[in-house]
Amino acid sequence: MFSAALLTAAAIGAVSAQSSSFSEGVIATGTMGVTNPPEATLGTDVNQTSYARLISINDVDDWCIFAPPEAGVTIGDSEAYEVAWCTKARNNARVIPDGTITGVSLIKTDFYVQLMAYGDFTKLNLQQGDYGGELDPHGASGDGNPVGGNVTTNIATGDDLHFEEWMSFISYSQVCFRICTNANETWSSGVMCEHKLDEMGCEFVMPGNYNFNGTFESCEAEVAYPPGVYVTAIDGTSTGYSTFAQYYTGVYTADGQPVSYTVGTTVTPTAPQMTPSSSNCKTTATISNGLSLDGAAAATATSTDSGSSSSGMHL
């Protein structure tokens, strides 16, 4: 494994985390999803049937993730219409019930903010044993998975800013979410939030210390190499890289005839280029919003038909 210092050395003209200027492609330029509030807002009404899709990741006890709006569907089947669930009442989103989360590690780096958490996400409508899938601002239609999903963080500058590139993996027991807050001449925010490695899982795509279950911490950390990127050679001040592409096959039709194709690498790496180390960690005993959500599950179940119909109109 190579030191993260190599990555830092490659960071030509890196944007300061406290700067008000950002490289092209870092700050989101699209419109807010039609189900979302105008801006990230703390202290909104609790609405356990909301279809808002605005994610904010700000602190160890103030963050959101995407999960299904109703039970009985897998992440793979519902990725286009996931909704926001937040640890606090914010963004007109649904609130994550106390007791759902069993461990959190929130890390800040010079290039991204990364949330990693363990918990019982069946309480957020995931199916027991669903190993989940990957969500990002692109999707099959180019409108995002979920459609209209937006993200903000105030960790980069202290202000709630909308960022263009992000990615999230969620299963019934684990979630990881990265918001890419920086770019330079070597690594764009899209490369740092590479979203085409959906079968590789959190520890490969968003490496870090995953031995935190039972702990609630916020840390600073080294910058990991972009997902799938490996150092091949170092010659003086020049560094060579290779990129792992996830392997899959398919068939398309040309002139009425099926044509098979293969994409990616047949040999799968066993680990990412490096696992960044954390520092300056601060822990808290637990996280809790203290909100009474009694009857929320019943309210959600009652609204399932209308919720699905509403979501359909927005997609």
C-alpha cells in the first residue's frame, strides 16, 4: 500500500475547505427536487409520510440517509423513489426513530465528507437480509437515484452548500454515504465519488475504519484514493495509475441481431489502494432526537397507497 501523501502531492491547486470558491463541478448547479423544501432547514415538522429527498450531513447527530418510503420493497427495486430519513427533524423529511442507529463514524477530509453507520434499518423499511444497493445523483435517467435527490453539508465551510457529486450504499444493517466537496486538476469530484462499483460495498468504495459499531464518533481523516484507482508506478515526480472497472456482461441489439458485450475487469481486487487513517476523533455516548414517533408506523402504512401515487407523479 502507498501513503496518502501521494494523493496529497497530486492535489495541484486544491481548494481550501474554508474557501468560498470551488473547482468546476463541485457545487451543484441543478434544480431542487420537486418533493424537497427550498433549502436545508433544521426544526421542520415531523412527517413520517414525507416524500422529501433532501439529504444533509452536518454532524455525528445531524445527518440524513435515503431509504424506502414503504416496506415490502428492496433497495434495488425502489432506488428511484427512496426518501430522506434524518436523525433530527429537518428538511421536511422523515425522522429516524431513536434506537435505530447502533454506531456512527462521521469523517471529514480535504476532498469529501463521509458518513458510516450501523443499525437496524428494517425500521426504515428495508427488508431483513437485503444487502441493498447504491444510490447517486445520476441513475438510469440522469435525474438521480432517487429522482430529485439533493445533498448538502455545512462541514466544508460552515454554510449549508449543495454539492454535485455524492454516493450512498445502504443495506439492512449498514450504510455509508460520501459527499464530494473538492476537486483539483488530478481528481474531479465525479471521480472521487465514482458510482459504478455498486457490487464492491462500503469498505472498498468508501474505505475507512469500520470497527466503530457501538461508538458514535466524528473524526478527521486522510483522503482515500478515488474508488477503484491504484498506483502502478512512481517515477520521480510522476505517478502512474490504473482504474478497476466492475465486471459485467450484457446484450444489445444491432440491426435486429443480439450482440453480447463485456465491460470491466475479470480479476477483482481484494482491497482498495489504501485505507485512510482517522485522527482527532471526538465521541459521544449516543445520539437521540428525543422525538415521540408513536403511531408513525401506522400513519406510514395508512398512507402507503397515496404515498406511492404521489411519488409516481413526481418521478
